[in-house]
Amino acid sequence: MKAAIYQGIGKMTVEEIETPQVQPGTVLIKVKACAICGGDLRTFRHGHAAIKPPIVLGHEIAGEIVEVASDVTAYSVGDRVIVAPGIGCGTCSYCSSGWQNMCYTRKTIAHHYNGGFAEYVLVPAGGVRVGNINRIPDEVTYLEASLAEPLACVLNAQEVMNIGLGDSVAVIGAGPIGIMHAEAARARGAGKIFLINRSPRRLEEAKSFGFDGYIDLSSQDGAKAVMELTGGLGANVVIVTAGTPEAQVLGINMASKMGKVCLFAGLPKDQPAITIDANYVHYRQIAIYGAFSSAPRHNALALELIRNGKVSAKKILTHLVTLDEICQGMDLVTNRAGLRVSVTPFLDELKDEIDQHSGIIVIK
């Protein structure tokens, strides 16, 4: 099969490798689309301590089951599926309570196993056993389904924060994750939603999503703008999707009394700390949350939100590149040329889907 092999920092080669062989308990999937995550880009550009090349990256996978082991009964050849990449042990207290993303022995597709930037991907027996495969609804295309994994991470964070009816929500970062957060918050019944970014172009592109306020940090004081839009109260919920210390501090400073702040994006490993006014947090009774990855149940919910149109996957997925052009796809993400970029090894098989995505840009 053809696969994009991550060879080390800044180097990826598309070459022929052996197609994975089905072993007991496993499932083989023909990859129809695999979106490029910011984590894939960081690994490609800077490396990752837990990822040892050569390896196939890509964990936002949508495809068709083409072979199942004889002892697998829950799935069948021909099933259209996505794969939750984080595989928990299935027995610890976190896995048992539905928080597999917190499992201490969690293994990850594209970290510990080859991922989806290839024609085929093998789901390990552990992932099949604990339910990491979710079926795609008939109404959802493979292209849309390739956004289910990042949306699942969004839903994990929103569940932790328990966004409720009428909450005012400020989202810092107008990229695909920020837009997913804003749309998911609206689906949960949030009142007013504000999108905040330092790039006017990004904000302008996001206006078609119809949020309640757009704050340009290149020309506005973000905290002051949120206070004005909320009658001096601040946002009940702040979600920081920009991975900078300045964005995290800004998020805390625009939160209301008893507000909730989610540090959704991590910080660079050489600058992981921020300085905050602890008294401000203390006297305003602000809660600060972390959020990491997702559980398989979040992936299933993500598919439903895409199916019912609560999250506009067709608008968020702006580019599709062939497997041969994956490095160009990485450049698109680096340059923020669009929103989400997906990779397909089988472009011809997605012709009908591409016709449904009228605004998508295809690079081959």
C-alpha cells in the first residue's frame, strides 16, 4: 500500500509499504479521508518525544472496513466508520467511567501504531475490544466524518465545563477548533457567543457562522471588548484554543465572577508556564479547567452533531489534498490558508462527496 512515512523532523516520504495483515481481534480499514491535526503539524515540524520515526502519522480517520478478524463480531466488511485514536485499557477506573482519555496506559494510533496517512490502517485488537470504532451515519460523508475526532476533543472539554443554557461564551482563536467550540456551545444552548482572534482575515472568514460578536485583537483590547459586550460582567465561559501564554492570561482576565476558563490548547514545551493574578481568580471565584483528547463516546456524539447540522463540517473542511501532496497539505495548515485540511489516498472514490462540498479546494 501507499503511505506517507514520517522520517523525522521536516521529512515525510510517500512510498510503498506492506499492507497491514489482520490478526486476531483486529479490523482493517480502507482510509477514505484523514484530516491534518495541529498535532500532526507540530510533530512534522518539531518532533514529538513519544513518537519514534519512521511511522505513519494521522489520527483523524474516516474509512470503510475491508477485513475483520474471524473472532470479531461487532463490525462487518463494508461498514463506514471513524476511529477514536486513544485506546484505553478498558478496565481502570477512568476507562470504566467513560474517561478513556485519562487512562494511564493509553495507547494512541499514530503514536504507538501506524496512523491514517495511508491507504489502509489496522485498528489494534485493544481498540476494537473497547469500542474505538464508531459507525458513520448514512447522511454524513467521509469528508465530514474526518472532522469527528477534533470535534470529539471539543465535546470532551465542553462536557467537563458543563456549558449551559444562556451562558455567554468567549472563544479565543478563530481557527477550525475555535469555530467548532463556538458551534458546539451554541448547540448546548449558550446565549451569546464571541469569537476572538488576532488575525482580521480569520475573523472575517468566520463571520458566515453567525456568532454574536467578533473581536479583533490587532485593534481591540480583548478583555475590555468582552466586558462591554456583557454589560461589564465578563464571559461565563472562556475557551482558549490559541496555544500562547498571552491568550491564556487574556482568557482569565475576561471571565465573569464564577466564570469558567478552559485552557484547551497546550503551550510550547519550552514555555509551559503562565503568570496570573491569583487574587483575581480567588476573589472572582473563577474555575480553570484543562482538557485533553476525548473518549470514544465523544466521537459518537460528534458524528451526531455533524449529521444534524449543529456543527458545519462542510464549511470547516476547506481543503482536500491527495496522499501524494500531503506535504503541501502541511504547508496549508502552517500558513492558515483555510480552516481544516483533509488527506485522501483515494481521490477518485470521493468524487460524489466532493460534488456535495461545493466550496472545497482540491489539490492533487
